Amino acid sequence: MPQIYTPEFKKKIVRLHEEEGRTYKSITAEYGVSKSSISKWCMEFAEECREQAQANPESKSELELMQENRRLRKELEEAKKENLFLKKAAAFFAKEID
């Protein structure tokens, strides 16, 4: 018998994939949802966002906001790694000077 999922649950799964960058495999392992269902929900959500964008071209669609949020999270993580590296390098060179 097919499982019935609420729209809120589907949107949560799509958000995990699109915004947080989670793989189908990790979502499937955690929530027990098939890869094909996740893929289908993502395509449906993307289509819904395209339709909304056509109706109101001035505003960004929710999918675009999710993708931008994902990109910014990656950029922030990279900046944090670079900052940590520079702190360690500064500490190393400070020891060398003494």
C-alpha cells in the first residue's frame, strides 16, 4: 500500500535536498522515503516555482532562495576554514619570531 505524505513533509524533504545539499541517499536512510519520490517532489517543486516566477517575475522563487542560501552556506564554511588556517599560520609565525 502506498505511503501518503503531507505537503509539509514533502516540502521539508525538498528543502533538505535543495537548501542543505543533502543527498537522496542520506535522506532515504534517515526518513525511509524512496529516491524516486524525492526526485519527483523536487521536480514538482521546481515546476511550481517556475510557475510562480512567471506569474510574478519581480520576486525570487522559493527554489531560487533555497539555492542561494545553499551557495551562501558553502561560501561561509569556506571563509571559516580560511580564517582558521590564517589564525594557525599567524600563531606559528608568532612563535618563530620569539
